[in-house]
Amino acid sequence: MQNKFISELKKLLANPKRCVIVTHRQPDGDAMGSSLAWQRVLKALKHDVVFISPTEITQNLDWLPDYNTALSFENEKLKPTAKESIQNADVIFCLDFNALSRLENLGEIIAATSAIKVMIDHHIQPENFAQLVFSNTQYAATCEMIHDVIEQLGELENIDRDTANLLYAGLCTDTGFFQFNNTTPNVMRVAGSLIAKGAEPAFISEMVNNIFSEKRLRFFGYCLDRKLQFAKNGKVAYMLLSSKEIKRFWLQNGDSEGLVNYPFKIKGVEMSVYFSEEGEKIKISFRSRGTTLDMSTFARTNFEGGGHFNASGGKSFLSLEETEQKFLKALDDLEF
């Protein structure tokens, strides 16, 4: 923990402030969990808080406490309220991202404000846009970081059961329920602290891993049965989905979440990739297991992306077929 960061944050929060929390587009469990939990704690400290997502909120996380308090900047009815909140904010907390480009159009609006920006994030290569920065890639999840910030502020008593569940959910989703190699001793310490505060491991596991809509389950089955392909002698698994195929299943935001991890159940698979055609671009999710295949560098070098060593994202503006060929050629630069 950075002592200077905590000292400056204490000064900043000494008096009630108008706060805005923003996270990256299409927020996942860690983004939603950290943002909603931090919102609850700030409100407990008597601050005025608004949480804004650049895009519509992922539907498969609608069971999270305070889910409905989030404002979507994509929602035309909510956009004026979101803009007004940003323009009037004293402080803007930027959680689980470190580049304003992750906010799409919302990033330009935030950059133009005079509000103090506070970044709390665990991704590599942070941009220099925030006045207060807590950036540390050794953390597995932003939820883990938020817990430690709350702890260092001396405010653990403001973590109630709902807040604990939010932080625990984000911790679990970014560590694969403690299966990934980012599961550190501090991750387990924080998990234990949150359980002691009322977090419900069985409930969160059930909601994340076992509760699917029928169309989502059928979509997973279709992808694994009809779309799964292999390269590099079975060490690489990948799926390419056209916009037509995606529309066939009437998917909502978040319905493809977790699909990219399923090929790892096949012995010998070291890398898994999911390509989805969305409008004029191809969205790509990269995953790897172990300590050899750096997905962040691979995504950044070939597909305008980045993220973590074992989990990163990218994009392509080529056709699906051209993107596949580019991907297969790029695999030659990896050592398996």
C-alpha cells in the first residue's frame, strides 16, 4: 500500500464531497463489485456519490447489491443526469481501468473536467491523467485493492454484508474462484476478511457459475460443439462468432462472459481465444494458463489491446476471416 496515496486520500475525503465513480465499458464482476462497494463506503462516510458506466450494465450481474443504482452513459434518458454529475463533481474515482480510452466517449468529458481524478487499478502501463494514483499490478483484482484502501483508511466497520459480497464477487471473478496463478496470500487474506464481514461464498459461486438463462446455456453449447477450433497441435483453442450467429441467440451484455475459459477443460490447451463480431469490429478475449504465454503483450502487439499476463482483450477492424488469418500467423511468434 502506498502511504502517500492513503494520506492524500484521507485529506481529500475529510469533508463531504460530490463524488463520481466510473469504470470501464462493459463492466465485469471486478469493475461492478469494486465500484458498487466503494460507492457504499463513500455514502457511509457522508459523501454524495454517483456511479456511472460508459455502457449498458451486464445483465448477468443483476443480482449484485445496488446493481440498479448504476447509471449507463449509453442510456439516452440517463445521459443528461450522468453528464451533470460529472460536471459538478469534486472527485472522480476511476476504478479498474487506467486509460481514458476504456471509457469511449465518456473519457473526453471526464478529461475536460476540473474534478480531482483518483485512479485505483491493477492493469499495466497506466496513463498519466489522475492526480492521485494507486496502481499496482501485483493485485489480482481492483476489489482486493478497494478492500485494502478501506482497511488503511481505518473504515473496515463500514464493510457490511452487501459490501462484502460485492468485493468478494469481484475477487472471485478475477481469480477464477482462486484457481488462477494471481491467487496470492493477500487474496486469501482479503477473502477471509470479507467472509468474516458476511460475504456468502456459496451464493456468489452459484450466481456466477451455475445460474444461466436458457439461451445463454444453448449459446455456450453451440459454440463448444460447432465453433471450437484448434491450432498449434491442440495447444491453442479458439472460437469465431459472427454477428449473425450472436443475434440468433438474442444475447445480452455479459452472456458470453466466461465462455473463453471453457476450452481449458481440455487437456493440453494452453491458450484460448474468443472472437465476436460486433458491428464494424471484432472484439477479442485472450486467455492463457501458466507463466509462459503473455497475453497482454500478444494483444497489444497484434490487436490494439492489452490487460493482464493471462487475461487480455483486443480488437480488429478486419473481417472475421482476415482476423483469423492474422491471429494464426501471429501465433508463430509465441513459444509453446
